[in-house]
Amino acid sequence: MLAMGLFDCCVVLQVHSGGGDEDFFTSVSFRRHLLAWVSGGGTVLFHGERNVTQAFGWFGKPWRFTNYLRTVHHCFATGPESPHCCRGWYPEVVGAVVHDVSVKACLLSDVPPHEILFGSGTGAVSQSMVFAPQELDPGMCAVAVGEYGAGYVGFFGDVNAEDSTQQIVATLALGPSSHPYPWIPNRACYRRCPRAGKRVVVTVLLAAARLAENSFEEASNDDGAFAGARLPAMPSEVWYHVLRMLPTLWGPRPLRS
């Protein structure tokens, strides 16, 4: 599916430490395709425990598991002057997630400062309803993002799927603001859709066209400003979002012509 060019972001969830993920780490073909896809501009985000750190070596990252606890993390990509590679990602959206976050997570160490997206700072302490606070080393990382070729590899260790983490992951999945629409759908994408998918596309596009026509007619009736004008062209964003949505309707099943 990644090789088909239908996705900009891949999120790998719940790589456990108890085993059962051997195929994920031993499949040479999967690793080759994943590396090529990320290097070409894709974003892969890993979530999990100790075992997931094996995958970071594929991308030349020294990140390793260090601890499991709750503490406060602050964002290392808070502005254009930040050295972090995510400093320019969706500035109009990322403002909602650059504040400090308290999260219970599997944490990484050995993450360079320019790849720590959310990490502990000086004076950070553990948070627990049972144990007394313990002083922590700065740089323990709950969310890491680094570059690989033209793409990005990342990690988030939150074990409770908290709202702040979901917001962070959604922002990362959107991609850099310089490429708000890095994938542009075309006729080949439509041909690969199953018949049911094509019906969804056509229905949504017809509905969007009708809405555009209605707004056009209302404006014409109000002040005649559009008298004699042509119906506005269908925004490319409609195509983009409809076709991008299709893979989620059928889950992991490949799209067939």
C-alpha cells in the first residue's frame, strides 16, 4: 500500500516487549519498502515499548528505551529559531501542542536535542500517586522525530492515548506546512479504487458540485454579482480529501481496480 503512493504517513501501534512481533522485525522486504518510502518523503511514527527501539536502527537513529513513568515534557520545537526539524510544521496548528504536557509513557534516551520533540527539562521529577517524586535526568524523551532522507521517522511512548498525544500525532501526520498537500490524486488513483470506492467518490463530488452551484445561485440572486459568470471550478482539495479518505473505509485491504 505504501508503494502505491496513497499515503503520506504510517503509524505503527503497540509494538510490545512480550514478543509476537517477530515478523515485523525480520521481514527484509517490508523493511526495504518502508525505508524507501520514508526516504522518498513519507512519515512513519512508531508507538510501543522496549522492542520498538530495534526499528530505530534501520534509520540510523541511536534512540534507546530508558524508563517508564509519568512526568512533564516540554516542546523542543516552539518556534522558527528552534533547531528542531519540526519547528516549521503547521505553525497555525502546532500552537495547540507546543505547551508542556504531562504524560505517562515509555521514554527514550540518547536522542539528540534537535530530534527531541517532547522531552524532560532541567528540574523534571516523576509524577506518581503512590511513590514520592524522583528527580530525572533532562532529555528523557516521550516524543522524538528525526529526518531520514526526504522523510521523517518518529516515536511516541504514551500508554494512555491522552488527548494531548493524539493532537501531537495528528499534527505530525499532517506533515510540514511547506507541503500541505504533498500527494495529489490523479486518474490512476481513481482507477485503483474498488467499485464501491468509485461510487463514494462520485457521490461526494456530485454533492460538492451541487453545494457550489447552490451558493453560486444564492449569490447571483442576492446582488447579481455573478450574472453571466461560469460555475466555479471544483476545488482540488475536494478530490484530495475524498481519495485520501478511501483507504480508511476498507481498512488494510488493498485497493483493487
